[in-house]
Amino acid sequence: MRRLRSIAHLLPELIRTLLKKGITVRFPFEPLDLPASHRGKVVVDPDLCKGCGLCVRDCPAFALELERGEGGQFELIHYYDRCAYCGQCAESCRSGAIVLVSEMIAPVEGRDKLKVTIVEKE
């Protein structure tokens, strides 16, 4: 009796759910509309980047690496597979060189392609 009452209670909800329009997205078949607040790809303006290393110091995921050379040369390297896309690097950058744009990272084969030099100053 208890089981029958339980099914009778759930039946109207089941019918409502089956008649509702789906709320999922059709991503592979249609373009994905990302909200303006989406934090995606890390973009750095090389003209504004001074190589101070604040972004590297404050990154909680260790996704940024600064390699210094001779005479003020440096490379800023970003590891996409480590990045949490939290935006801390953009907050830490005093010169405003780092922004997170609403763009997805393209899929790649192999982890070695997820290491990208985003600034190279000579």
C-alpha cells in the first residue's frame, strides 16, 4: 500500500517533467553562448608587462612561470592544464597587462602543447 501511494505521488511530477522543454545546451551542434562574466583564456599585453613577477607569486595553482635572462630579458610562461582561471593573476598585475577573456582554450593532443609562452621580452 505504501509503495502504491508513493508511485501515485510521483506520477504527476513525472508527467510534468516529461512535458517540460529541456534545459541543456546543444554545444557540439550549435555555438555555445558564454556569459560576459565567463573567465576563460588568460591574455597578456606584452607592451604593458614589466616582468615584475607578482602574477607568478600570487597564482594559487602555480600556472605561471617567469624565466629571467640577461639584461632585463624575460619570458612569462602559462600552463593551461594547471590554471584554475580564478583571475588572481589579473588582480595582482599592477600594470593591468593581464586579463581573462571570455574565450575557451582549444583542445590539443598532448600535454606539452598546454605550455605556452605568453610574453617574450628581449
